[in-house]
Amino acid sequence: MDSEESQPEWLETNSSTLTSEKIAFQIPIRDQIGSPILDILRRGLKNAIKANADIVVIDMDTPGGELGVTLEIMQEIIESFDRFDGPIITYVNREAISAGAYIAIATNEIAFAPFAQIGAAEAVSGGGADIDSSMKRKLNSYLKAKIRSYTGKYRYRSRVMASMMDSNETLLIEGERPLAADGSVIQKEGELLTLTAEEAIKGYGDPLQPLLGTGIYESIDKLLDEKWGEGKYRLIKMEVNWAENVGLWLNSVGPIIIGIGLLGLFIEFKTPGFGFFGVAGIIFVLIFFGSKYVSGLAGQEEIIFFLIGVSLVVIELFLFPGLIFPAVLGTFMIFGSILWAMVDIWPNSDFSWNIELFRQPLLDLFLAIAIALGLGLLLSRILPHTSIWNQLILAETVGNLSGSKTNSIDSKEKIKNGSRGCSVSELFPTGQVEIGGVRYDARSSLGKIERGASVEVTGFNDYELTVTKIN
């Protein structure tokens, strides 16, 4: 048997904890701080606790981001101290600017890569513009108090962070301004504080304590080597899943997405009817709002496929009737997602394709389709002979229109394929046409037909005609 070779990851992790080997768990925080980063951190902390990690290292390189999400991340880190016994360390791999500085301050220790920087954490609006001065004073007062509650035993952290976020705060250590390596002051009057790695780890006071950081290390491995010794630990690097990668990318191009969406809605507002630009605008706006939640969809791919399938079918029916391909692909995705949901796949487990895995779900799916078809056939035979049918279906296909005849079933019998008339409303894809002085409900066989266009009948049923535009 090969059961030992395919042990679940959690079993391997737990068995390793029985030895003296230490476990470190690395969580990447990259690019712009937004909702996807919060989801990544939450999943990482949860997995670190499951892995019985002795230490969590936040591998940080960020230019900043949303303040609201940043405060949620800080709160998540603080609350994790009740569930996680080991320290949480920020390793500033390159930059911890703005929101990154706030997050680092909330962790137990801050370590630096060579040439790393931290600071410039002034609160600004979501678009990067300055906020009202009175609002900024209130916000700074709130943030400074919050930082003081997080700094713990580090006596300089709150003062350093205050100087990073407020240009009116000048950093003074033991009554003097800290100096850079060239002898100049680190922070001039009216400037926000930004520290290099060397400046952050410099010691001050009695007893000597670093200004902000605990040390400079070439890599996370070097940091762990110093703590536990080389080869005496195992580093688990968290992998960002597909949904989180999509969320990060959408978050980075958010302004472009919402800009295209608003442009589409503006064009649609300025043009008659409702068409391509309106649909595109709505889709892009929905993508913008959905980008805040897409990183949490990993493991729910079947729901995404189902919604995409339904959307393709709707596009075929209402936007591009007769195109066929969207409806076929959409139908395939709908049934495929239903089958996917029926397959018994355990999360975070190795997956291998085999017929036995799909045999029972396929039988269940075919049974469900057969039941639906059978009930549909039965209802089509019974309902037309009941009073319910008369309440659901109009006696005439189209109601009386002022100044026009009606298109009753009798008059439709005079309609043949090839009959010609004109459209009395826009068909996109449905509307009304007039043939021989009688108005009918009609559906365009392909694309949009404008009002007043010449049309030709290509088919009909009890409820509507199918027409095409005559060029």
C-alpha cells in the first residue's frame, strides 16, 4: 500500500510537532492593501494555527492601500494573539509604506531586509487626495490612540508612528532628533517620517532599545537561523490561490474597471434604447464590486461556473438571439457545475480523475434531467385543459393596441414565411411589427432591429413571429 506516501498535510504537520523541530509559517503581503490581502492574512493565520506553527512571519512589500482594510488587518493580528501562542513578526522585504507601516506596528517584532524602508503613513482619501483638515485631526487622534494600545513594551513605537502619520509631529528621542548616517536629521520640520532599515534598528536610551526594528537579515531563512539555529526548523510558505491572485489583480486595476463601467453607462444614457454599452457598463461595475469578494471564492468554483453559464444563456436570449454559441456553452457550464457540485471532493486533498468518482453523480444528474423532462411533458398535456392555464396565458397573443387590429390566432394563420412588413418598435431582441395592417409581437432572429425597418417573417408560433431585417 502507498498510504504512507499520500498522508494528508495536517497529519504530516502534526507528526512533525512531536519532534523538537520548530515550525515557521510565512504569509505574503504584497502590492496594494485591500480586501484580498485581508482574506490572505485570515487564511494564513488560520492555517498557521492548524499547522501548530511556533512563529508566523509576514513577508511584506507594499506601497500602502485602504485605511479601513488596514485597520481590520491590525485587529485580526491583535485578536490572533489569543489563539496563537507564538510571536508574529513582520519582515519588511522591501517596503512597508503607509498602510504597511500600520500593519507592521501591530505585530510583535519588525525585522528588515537590507535597504528596506518603512514610513510615510499619512491618512488620505481613497483616491490619494488630502482629506479635510478637521477630519484629519480627528482621524489622527483616533489612530494615535489605537497605535499606543498596540505598541506594548516597545517604548519608541508610538512616537515613531505618530511622526510617520502626522507632519506636525517631530520625532524626538531623549530630547533630540535622531540623525541619519551622514549626520543630517532624519525628519525635517513639516515632513512625514520614513526610516531606512539601518535607522530603524539603531538603539537609543538607557537601557538601549532599537528605535523600531529588531535586526537586518538577508532573508527570512537568515532571520530564523539566528532565532533557532540553521537546520533546526521547517519553513512553510503559504501559497496564494487562484481566487486571491484574481482578487489582487482586480484590486490593482480597480479604477480602470469602474471607469470603463461608468463610461458604458454614460453612453447608454445618451443613446436611445438599451443595448451593448448598458450591459457592458453594468458588467464592469459588478466586476468592480465583486473584486472585493472574489478572493474568498476558492473552493466554490462550481458556483462561479453556474453563474457564468446562466449569464451566457441570458446573453443569447436577450442580446444576441440566434448566435447559438453562448447558449450552448452556457448550458454546458450549467450542467457541468451541477455535476461538479455532486462530486465528493474533500478540500485541500489530492484529486485524481477516475470514472468511479463521477459514476454516481452522472447517474443522479441524468435522473434529475429525466424527472424534469417527464414532469414537463405531463404538465404540457394537463395544464392546457385547466382553469390555471387560462390565467397564465392571454386569450390573444398581443393585447388590443389603440388604433390597430389585434394579432389573434386566426389572423396569424394568414402569416407565412416570407411575409413582409415593418417594425413599429425597436426589436432588441423582442418588440412589435406591423404586417398587413395588423401588429404582432415579434423577435429578431439576429441582433437589434431599429424602429421603422423593413422586416421579413422567418418563422412563428402561437405567441410571436420571428423576423429578420431586410437590407
